[in-house]
Amino acid sequence: MKTVAIEPGLTPVKQYLVEKGCQVVDMEDNLSSTNGASVMVVTGIDKNLMGMQSVMQNIPVISADGITPEDVYSRVKSHLQ
């Protein structure tokens, strides 16, 4: 499975993804590193993503805001297939 980068503060989502067999890496607090991930999960899209544009390049960003860990996993799977 490809790697999922996850923002700090999303522990329940991280645990669920790991339980489902995803390879999960932590992003740095300033979101400056995706650690070579194929998908990024953040707490909310309302963050200033412009500063992250050069780092993110072409990887999908999934907002975990207001959705369950199960929903995040479903979205992650759809991007990794």
C-alpha cells in the first residue's frame, strides 16, 4: 500500500488507517513535509494551503473535518487505487 501523510491531531483517524493496513507517516507540525506520501489527510482545508503548494505538488488532500475515520479511509482508498 502507498503511504498516507497525516497531520498531527488526527490520532483516531491515524489509528483507524493503521488498523486497516495503511502505511501512515506523520507530517511535521508546520505541514512542510509529506514524507513522500501519495495522499495527505489534514484537519481542515481552511488552512493556508498556498504555502504548502510547492511541497504538495500533485498529491490529493483529504480534509478530515466533520467526517468519520471510516469516511477518511474510504476516500484514501479511492485515491490509492
